[in-house]
Amino acid sequence: MLLWVGLGNPGAEHARQRHNIGFMAVERIASRHRFGPWRSRFKGETSEGQIGGQRIVLLKPQTYMNASGNAVQPAAAFNKIPVTDITAFHDELDLAPGKVRVKKGGGAAGHNGLRDMQRAFASPDFWRVRLGIGHPGHKDRVHGHVLGNFAKVDAEWLDRLLDAVADAAPLLAEGRPEDFMTKLALLTQG
């Protein structure tokens, strides 16, 4: 069993924020692969299903971003999922909009959701699907950029990216992150 976590800020008023691209990704995966309905559990919302022969629990923490570990850790403990079988889908400033990288472990790079997951597990050894939102150009503009809504001009690449993540999800479920990234690159060529 795998635990895939979409990082974001809860609440309808935050739905279109760049910080919520992780929520958007797991929602698209749930829809595309016909996962069960979303249920309130573990200080979050969960949906369960299968992809590529793997049972997967999707989780959207309903804590604030800097307390994401308070939802992820109990979900992992209940389902007996080791930290190495957890994948966080999150926004990444250091990647161009629409670009994706997958990696295991590493630092939080200023991302409070990742930092809190590392705290909760006392380990950085979970997987990360880094979804590029681009950098606003100056560090003083980062906060507003991350918490700002996607612009209408972003809709085309964002929708294409979310569809590609859902379409390539079986490769990720099978433990083939390089193939997942290759397929995403092919599916998102504009």
C-alpha cells in the first residue's frame, strides 16, 4: 500500500492558489482512476483506490501547511505504511511552471509542508513529486506568488499538467519515477 499526499491549504477560499497544486494533482488522480469518495479522516480528507495493481490512499491534509505532518503521520501509522512508501505532491518555486521532478529525500527547500512531514517522521526519506509553479523573480515577492491564485493564462498548462500526472500515475505506482517523468514530459509538450 502507498500513501500519496497532496500538500496545500484547506478551504474553498484557497482552492486556486499555486500552493494548492498538490491538492489539485491528487484530486485529478482520484477522478481519473475512479477512487472512492473523499472522507474526513486523520485530520484530512482521504480517498482510496488502485493504480497499477497497487492499493493507494490519497490524503489532502486539512491542517495548515506548516502542520501537514499532523495528518500524514497518523494516516501512515494506521495503514502501516513506511515513510519510504509515501509520496508528497507539492508546489516547487525552483521549477518553471508545468515542469515536474521526482526525488526521494532531501531538504525542505523552504517548503513548510515538507518540513513538517520531516519533523513528523523524523526522516526526509519520503518521495516528492515537485510540481513547478515558477519563481516570481525576487524573494520579497515569493509569499504573494505562492499564496496567489493561478492566473487565467496558466489554465492551459496547468490542466495539461494535471491530466499528465493522472495519466502517468501508474508508472509512479509501479516504482518507476524516471519513466513517470519521461511520460510527463511527452504529455505536456505544448
